[in-house]
Amino acid sequence: MTAAKTTQDHDTIRNWAIARGGQPARVAGEDILRIDFTDPGGEAEDGLEAIDWDAFFRIFDDRGLEFLYQDMTSSGDESRFCKFVLPDQSIHATPV
């Protein structure tokens, strides 16, 4: 696995997700964020509800989160690895 990075930059997060076919989502009824990689226009993954980017980043900022992600796998393929963490949980990642 290549090195993971962290960011709080909205454009970086949005561009990373869109480049991989991801859409903003949250766990239904909760403020737990996810990137949903289901087909665009299709139903969200079970237990997720689609939200717009404005709502997504409002939750992201209100919770003080960082986006932990990977651009490429160790084999050179595009990676979809990502998660949302509190800043003190990302000590092994490279800030961008």
C-alpha cells in the first residue's frame, strides 16, 4: 500500500471522490460521512443516504474531521481507500 495522506481541503476531497465515481453520503439518520461508490444515479449503498456536497462539507467542518486517503495502490492501480478521522487519529499519514 502506498502512503496515505490527509487533508481538510474541500476541493481535494471532492475531486478525489469524483475522479473515482464517488458521491457524498452519510449513514442514514446520522452525521457519519461516507463516499458512496455506487453507480451514479443508482440507489445509495444499503444504509447510506445521498447528500449534496454543501451538506457533506458542513458536517465535515462541524465535526473537525480530516480525510484520510490513498491515491494509488502498491501495484499502481487507482485506490478508493478513504476514511474520515479526527486529526489525532491520522498520525501515520502525510498531510497535504
